[in-house]
Amino acid sequence: MKIKSKEFRVGEGEEVDLRKWPTIVKPAYGSKEQYHEMLGEHVTQLSALQQLLYASDRYAVLLIFQGMDAAGKDGAIKHVMSGVNPQGCQVFSFKHPTPAELQHDFLWRTTRDLPERGRIGIFNRSYYEEVLIVRVHPDILRGANGTRIIKFYLHLSNEEQRKRFLARIDDPEKNWKLSAADIAERKYWKHYMNAYEECLTATSTGEAPWYIVPADDKANARLIVSRIVLDTLADLKMSYPKASAKHRRELAAIRTQLEK
């Protein structure tokens, strides 16, 4: 299966009904070995494009990850961005606001962390996020100053979340990820789905689209996310800076010194 980014994109003005969006699709890989091969290829391509993004210094890229608890946000970021130079990438997580953040308006902490040109910024948002903030201010994250915004909603089913919670109980190294509060939130599943539908409907634009990524299959979700990021970067008009005549003469002089 070839991954086509547009199949997961929410069109501007499209009314989202998450019941009609799948949480699992036919995988793009045929085996575990093929998955690792495909992801490795994506990571290599992404590393090269990130280097070009940094060198061209024309655009910034902001990736926003949203989804229910256990949707796989951390894993997607970890695996997809594993080959990116840490100097050109920053990850921010937003949970309960700190006392310092409460002294500012509710958008201060996100606008403070927007990426500079040449860099990739990643916002990993938990379910504590005020999912309808951007609906109130739909222009706050438009592509200002050359920033290209890609928003991912990792679409997880209620049943798959239940299985992943049980797996966290069985794995001592993941016990810390689960608490009684997480289980209590499951009672509000329909409310969360309604809130996300409103948010996705109101804030997916041509400049800053949402992509609804089927998340029940973690491996396939990572391949879809990496493919969308690659397609977005490839569409940017980027090139390495060309050396001026003066710089070329300088380089020639340096070569002469080094070859002595």
C-alpha cells in the first residue's frame, strides 16, 4: 500500500465526524522487517531535508500532535524524528500550566515556543490541552514568518486504548504512565470526541491542515506521519545557499593553503 498524504487530510471547511474516520487501515508494510526498512528510508530522507531546511533558512516547520491518552504521540515523535539533528529540532510538551504560565494569557506558552526559521518545532500536547483554544482564535497559528504547520490527530479507538492501558499494567517499566485519573477520563470519551470534532472542523485550513491518522496500528501510524512530513518538506521551495563570486575566491584560496 502506497501512503497518500491527502487521504488523511481534513479539507478546509469540512465537517469532521470521527465515527466516519477509521482508526485502522490496511498497513503500508507487509512484515515487521519491511516496516523497519520503510521507516529507515523515511528517517534518512527526513534527515536530509531537515539539513536543507536549516541551510536554506527560509522556512520553519511546526508539527503538532494531538490525541487521546495512549494514542502513540510519544512513540511517533521518537521514531519518526530519530534521525533529525537535535540542533535543528525542539520538542515541547504542554500539560497543566505552571504558576508562571498562569500569569500570562493562555496562548503565551505556545507562541513562546514557536520554532525559528530553519528549525523544526514539535508540540506534543496531552489531553490536558484546551482543545478548543485555536477555535476561539483561528488565526493564531497561521503560517506566519514562513512557518509551515502540520497538525496530526492520532485517531485511537476506545477498545485499543483499553488494551494499551492493560499493557501498561503488565509492563513494570510503563506502570508510571497509568493512574486512576486516566481510567476516570474514559467515561468522557464521547465528550472528547465531540470536542475534537469541533476543533478539527473549525481549524483545518489550507495553510495549517489537520491530518487524521489511524492510530490503532502504531507502526503504520508512524509511517503515515513520516510520509506526510516528507511530502510537506518536499513541497517547500528550498535550496542550499549559493556561494558568491567573492566567497568562491575565498574558498579557492583556502584550498591552496590546505593543499600545500
